[in-house]
Amino acid sequence: MEQKQPIGFLFERIAYFSDESVEGLIDSLDEKSLYFVLSQVLEYSHSKNIYTLLESEIISKTLRILNKETNKYDTSGHGTNNVENNQTGDRNNEFNN
């Protein structure tokens, strides 16, 4: 079976395959997927070195709390039913719709 290639990545981590799938993600955001997406946004921003050392410390603590919350909802570590492990490349997640 041929694996579908994503057309882009949100925050360099969440693969998407169509504009409609991004709209689907936006429309389906619930509490558990909010934690997941927010943690991805914070990790992406942090990786771009846009924060001071003090801000990075706060973000690090926030991410640890968010990751605990995400895992509380979903033991697979995905945080949402629409996000899956990406077996290609070094990106972590995919959004399929």
C-alpha cells in the first residue's frame, strides 16, 4: 500500500494532507486536542529560540503540565483522534481527514 505524502506540516510536527483536513482539525478541537495542539505550538516556538531564558523556563514547566494533561486523556500520546504517528521523516504526527 502506497503511503500518502503530506502537503505540509503545522508547526513542523503535524502533517496534513489537504486544506480540508486543516479545517477539520479546527472544527473538531475539543479539550483533549487543545492540550495537544497547544503543546505542539509551544514546542515549535521554543525550538525557534524566540524566548528569553526566563520565558523558556516557564514554557518548559507549562509543557510538562500540558503533556501530563494530554496523557491523562489519551494514553496513546496523540492527544486527538485525528493525529497519528508519522512513520516517514522526522515529523512526529499526522492529521488525516
